[in-house]
Amino acid sequence: MTPYLAILAARFRTLLQYRGAALGGIFTQSFFGVMRIMILEAFYAASAGPGPLPHAAMVGYVWLGQATYAMFPQNVDPDVRAAVRSGDIVYELCRPLGQYGLWFSRCLAWRTAPMLLRLVPMLLFAMVVLPMVGLGEWRLAPPPDLATAAAALAAMTAALVLSCALTTLMNIGLLWTVSGDGIASLSAGLAALLGGLIIPLPLFPAWAQPIIESLPFAGVLDLPARVYTGVIAPGGVAWVLARQVAWITALVVIGHRALARGARRLVVQGG
């Protein structure tokens, strides 16, 4: 376990240096957060009946998605992608470490550090700045109570691990490709659409709900956001965590098996 923690800590410290990128991300995600709320409010105003999500929950849903944007499994690890393309992956396979644990540790730092750099400023903007400029109806409200806050924190932690399991599986998929462009493009669209980043999942039509709920992407944003906003009552939090843990377990098992199969069949050009 110590080598994996060392890898995680080293990459985490490296990624914390990209403060300029984080600043640009804060501005961009704040802008798109406001735009998404305006678009959804237009749909709410045009609807004859009440929306599937209360207005405050919809606003909170959007801001949580923007604040945790860097956590989403939208792309493959650029270092792993470069290693596969160059053939340097063979050196990693020769190391006395489990390859899955190595990639997962790197991914955990890669998903956590950029998110933490943006999370607090984004929350301050959504909770404090918006009311100060007369946009209090668009602010991110705090959880209803401490129990809900604790449940949301647990669900968000599980969402981070789930996102890393999905990303690691996508990294393993690079063993069967040459450039990895297809996996990166496909994962970005699927994660954003089916995770609730573009449209809150409760706003999808009823016929699509069973399909969406059967996929792991809802556990990255939709379920934690609905716990945070109180849409999912405290009694349903155990089900949320059980679903996230079940998907994490399944993805880790699939990842281990796929990695073992891919490593046996891997051919490095020129070697």
C-alpha cells in the first residue's frame, strides 16, 4: 500500500501547481453554471406543471456539477495515453507493482487535486457572491441539516472513487487502441450526458429513467446532488451508497480482468 500512497501523494503535489488552469476553470465553470441555470429556468417557466426537481434543488444540482467538474470521468489519463502510444507502457508493466493499483492511484490524484483547487472558490461564488449581486435565487443553498451534509459528503466521496474506477477502465481500454481518441471522445459525451452534467437526470423523460438508472454514471453527480439538496431523504442514503459501492466493486473486478487480458495480448510496435 505504501508505494501506491507515495505515487498518489507525488502526483497530487504536482497537480496542485497548475493554479492558472484552475483559475481559468473557475471563471469558465461559473459562467456556464449561470448559463445552464438560465436555460433551465426558461424551461421551468414554459412548463404548465411543477418540474421534477424543485427550483432550489435544480440550482443546487447545477452548481454541484460545475464545482466538481474536474472529477468527472470525461477523458483518459494523458500520461497513460502517451505511454501506450510511445511503447513506454512496457516499462510500467515490468515494475514490481500491480498495474491496476498504479493507474488507480494516479487517477485518484488526477481527479482530486484539480477539483479541490476549484471547489472552494466555486462554492463561495455560488453561495456568497451571487446573493451579493442580487442573484440570490441562483445561489447554492447549504444542506438542510448536518445529517444531510454528512450523507452528501459520503456520497461525494464514493462518487470520486467511482469516477476513478471508470477512468481506470477507460485507461485500460487504451491497450486495444492506437491513439485513444475514440475512447476519450466517447467517454466525454457519455459521462456528461448520462451523469447529469448537461441536463439533470430527473428532467429526462420517464421512459429513459430506468435505462439511465441502470448505468454507473448517475453515481458520479446525480445521486450525490440529490442527497445534498434533500431530494433523496436521509432514509434513502443507504441505497445510494450501496449502489455506488456495487458499481465500484464491479468496475474494479472488470478492470482487473481486462488489464490482465490486455497485458497478455499487448504488442509494442518495433519490439
